[in-house]
Amino acid sequence: MKAIVQDVYGNADVLQLRDIPLPVPGDGEVLIRVRAAGVDQGVWHLMTGRPYLLRLFGFGLKKPKFPVRGREVAGVVEAVGAGVTRFQLGDEVFGTCEGSFAEFVCAREGRVATKPANLTFEEAAVAPISGVTALQAVRDAGQVTTGQKVLIIGAGGGVGSFAVQVAKAFGAAEVTGVCSTGKMELVRSLGADHVIDYTRDDFARAGQHYDVILDTAGNRPLSVLRRVLTPRGTLVIVGGEGGGNLTGGFERSMGAPLVSLFSGQKFKGLVSTENYRDLEALTMLIEAGSVKPAVDKVYALVEAPAAVEYMHEGRVRGKVVVSI
């Protein structure tokens, strides 16, 4: 089969289209014929090996442990391993795995769910990581409830574009999205009540206060964010971007809970978990019409390096996807 493979860490030029052996599903795994693969920030981190902290988490110290890139997948079940009970041949599925930039990939049964019936494979492929992360940020960490005012920083990106819609679905009275000029139209179309162009206006100086803030952009000091929180508000830091090569900004997420010890406000760092139950919960929102993935561009498999580069530039409106 054909796949996008890398032998060393580096920029997009280390990604190569090659012929490699077809994978065989092990116990508890399904073999998926890949129809589309989402491109998320994690792909760039695993491609470059930065921040270096992730290498200590089992992804390979000197070179990638998993040479095929891509983690979000949508496709059709081609075979099932021993012990698989939830799927059979021909099922259309979506979820997470290691190596989705390929014609076939194996995924754990517990990280895959039935594809939403009202989505194309390309739309479904961008939802497993970004959509589930947004769901966990809004529902679990932020605990958004009816009537609250929610601020989403990075509302035009992968997680942010889902978070705007999920927050509205959970009853937020007002959702304000912060994004760049080129993404404002998208954020409005997703249901945001207010949109702030951070290149022109500073949300921290607007005099507004929010019950929940979801920061998916990763570069604002906590002291700034806490000023626009209500006295009992909650700040959720999603992932980490914009830091140095060692920790990559994740120190904000790790240190945030310590600030809560000295304040009535809650500060939380979110590390999302991948599981089929949240994929099913996301599917319910999608099939109900409350959430729809935002796909900016579609690339062919051979164009996957360009897709990763475009995603990392920060201009993507929603997500980009590799179609196979």
C-alpha cells in the first residue's frame, strides 16, 4: 500500500510517499481502508519531534517510533482482529489511530465509532481529535451550562471551530469567538454571537467578563485571561502552542491548576482522551444538526506534506484533510 512515511524528525520535506506492507489487525483492532485523514497540530509535533518533551512520552527519542504520519481517520472496515465485537466488514467508521496518511491503517476498537450518517468521509475525518477535544473542553473541563457567557480564543481553528458549536449546543447564552480577520466570517457562520478580530481589538480591554474561557491559542498570560473571567469563572487551556522547543507551551496547562489554589476562579489544563464513547456523543450532536465540521481545503495523499505545512501556518479556517 502507499503511505506517507518519515525516517527522521524534521520539516515537511522529511515526509515521503512510499510503498509499505499492508498492516494486519491484532487483537482488539480493526483494519480500515482509509477514505480520508484529518490534519491536526499533533501531526506537525510528531513530524518535527518538537517540543522535545513529547519524545519522552514514548514517541521516539532520536527518530519517530511510528513512521507513518496521521492520527485522524475515516474509512471502511476491511478486516477485524480477534475479540472485536462492535464492528464488521463494510462498516463506515471514524476515529483515531497511528498512521492514517495511508491507504490502510489499523486502529483500536475502543478508539473508533460509526461514522456520522450525515457527513462525508472528508468531514468525518477532521472530527475525531479536534471535535472530541472541544467536547471535553466544553462539557467536562469548562462545564458549560445554560445561560453562561463563553469566550473562545482561537475560534477559527480546528478545536475552536468545534468549540463554538458545542458551547451553543450546551446552552451557552452568548458565545464570543476570537480569531484573525480572515476567519471572522467562518466563526459567525458557526453560530458565534460576537466575533473579535484580535489583530484590531483586544478582548481583554473590551470591559466584558465571561463565565468560561476556552483558550486554544496558547500564548496569552494567565494574568490577562483572569481579568476577563467572572469571580467564579473557569479558564480552560487546551493544549499548548507558542512555547519553546522543550515544552512547547504546555507549561501553561501544567501550571494553571496551581493558580486556582489562590483564587475563586478555576484554571484548568486539558489533555484530551481518545475513546469511542465521546466519538458517539459527538456523533449525536452532528446528526442532530448542532455541530458540523468546517473543512477549509482537501489534499490528495501525495500532497500531505503541503497539507501539514498549510495547517501549521495558522491560516486554516477550521481544518484541512487528506483524501485517499
